[in-house]
Amino acid sequence: MSYEYVKPLAIGRAWLENYRSLYGQSVFEMDRAIAATPKHADQIDLTHGDTRAFVPPDSAFKDFTKAVKDNTEAYSAYRGSSTVRELIAPRISKLLSVEVDPMSELIITPGSQGALFSALSAFVGPGTIVAFPSVEYFMNERIVSYLGGQSIRIPAKINSDGYIEIDEQELEAAHKSGASVLVFSNPNNPTGGIYSREVCQKLANWAKKYDISVIADQLYCRLIYDKRDYTNIASLPGMKNQTITLLGPSKTESMSGYRVGVALAQSQIINSMESILSMTSLRTAGYAQHALTHWLAEEDGWLEERILQHQEIRDYLVQGLATIPGISIFKPGGSSYIFPSMSETTSINGNNYENDFIFTQDLKKAGILVSPGYQSGIAGRGHFRINFSQNFELIKTSVARIQKLVKND
């Protein structure tokens, strides 16, 4: 008898079969189809930031190589090197306006993805209902489904100023649907929208009223444009104890290759996350942890320059895409993402781009790889995501290619 592999039910759930009713395929099948779509000879990948265009701070490599040469802490505690945690905790406290105990309230993870998986695993089991805003980071729903939980979406809209708005009635509806966990990113991935202090307070009031656990992905909290204020929900009165904050140097600091992230939470939650981490990876790579030695302590002017560089690219990209009939777009207040709608556009071959899966395939053939809207939730249908942390000249070329595809030049 020949061996036949049968995938576990958990893997099947993570493929999100429920999208088949709208797209005719599961999320996994659409992702595979896009990956199999032939590449353009001169492909431009806008699905993630280009760490060659925006390089990590010099200190990261120096600190990493020093740890390697000194053979420093190859085997740290599961929750991370105590030396590194003691170094970064005061800086994180200053950044987020909340006190952090480096020994009991902080864990270093294999990237912020490791922090997200560990945080969700600490709360989600079969039947747990987790609430997300309309569109959110594409892995959230997959992880919840893998763990046996259920996802519900809270309708959210973005105003013309780039701020996210949520109605209190929608929060009440989420509670009535049984939600016990809220996950949201601020700035939002994929839209770049920001949660104002007022909206963060609204979420906090709701969470405290119903004992909702909050997982706040704040990976882009340093990349904020137009001198906007930023609110860390855990800093609001009464919220530290029930908030898990996810951070890391992968985005603003371009350190994704080091695969290090950080999570902050009360000690009992950190203990649970450490237990999960010990099973999935034991610990974050020992030498890579030391790349955090000077994180949040860059040279004067480094962060300001990086923000201005991204802001310039953002403005060009938004202006260029806004000239295309049928595309609607707003200027994001943070992150390196834009999330245009092209649902009213058609291509030279007559495809209706209300279907973002088809648009993504056509655009890949035209030389641009973007993230389709469906990856961020069913409400993402008819949208696509661009990460504009790129070489400026490639962004200009990308705008021209999109214009050519959609405007039928």
C-alpha cells in the first residue's frame, strides 16, 4: 500500500475555505495561483519593504557580529537574554508611555510574527471568538482558524484624514457575538490608517467593560507622518493589565532579516507565551537578540530622516495613483502601506477589477507584484496593498505600469 499524506484539520482551517463562496477558491489556493503566475522579465516586488533601499542602522550589524565573535549567549532564557531585555525595557517604556518590567513583562520572540502566534495561542482555543477590524494583517485570521477559534469582523472606515473610525454599536455587536479577544494593528496593516486617542479610548472602554483581551500590533508605531500624535492603547488608564503589545525592528528599522520581535504584557500572559515559544522554537536566535542592543537609541536625526523619506514616497505614490480613473485612495497617516480600491476599474483585456485576485495576477504579468485585498479580509475585496518602503525610482516605474494596465494606454 502506498503512503498518502492526510493533512490535519488545523492546516485545512488555516487555508480559509470560507473565501470560496466569494472567490471560488480558498485563500491558500489563490495564493498558490498568484505564485504560479508567470513573472515579468523585470519584476518589481511591492509586497514587502526593500531593505536595500532602506538599510538597517549600522549598529545592528555591529552588535550582531560582536555577539557572534564573543560567542555571547547562544542559549539564552526562553523569553530572551536578560541583558538585552534590561537594555531595551527603559526605551520601550519611553516610546510607549508605559512602565515595563524587563524580567516579568517582556519577551523577545522570533520576529513579531512569533510574538503574534504566541500571543494568540495564549488566548485562543476551540470556539474562542476573536474580533478584528474590517481589514487587518493577513495572518491574524489564519492563525485563529488554525487554533480552532472563530473570527468576526468589526466594521471600520477610514476618513479622509487617514484616521480609522469605529462605531460603538459595532463594538457592542461584537460583544454580543461572543468576542473575548480583540486584535488590531496601529497603524493599521494594510491601510496605514491610524487610531486616534479618542478611538483608542473607545476601544479601551469597551474592553474594560466586557473583560476583552487586547492584542495591539504596534510594529509601525515609529513610522508616523505629518507630525501626528500617536496613542498606545496600553498606556490608557486600566489597560496595561489586559493588553499585549507587539513590537519589533523589522519595519521602520529594516531589520527583518534578523527575525527578532518583542511582546509586552502582564507576567501571567508572558509566562504562557514563553511556554508556547519553548515548544515552537525554544528561544529567539541567541546572537540575533543582541542586534537589539542599540534599538530605539539610533543617532540623532536618523528616525526623522527615515520618516521624511517615506513621506515623500507616499505623497508621490498617492498622487500618481489618484490620477487613474476608478481608483480611490487616501493618504495613510503611518506605516509604509497604501490600500487603494480599484473595484471600478477594468483592464485592457476587459477584466473587472472588483476581483482583486484577478487584478493581482494581471499586474504581476505587467511587472508588479502586490498583495491582493482578500489577504486582509473579505472586506478587502477590490483592493490591493503596496508597501512603498522602496527605491524611489522603482515606485515611479510601478506607478507607470499600473497606469498602463488600468488606463488601457
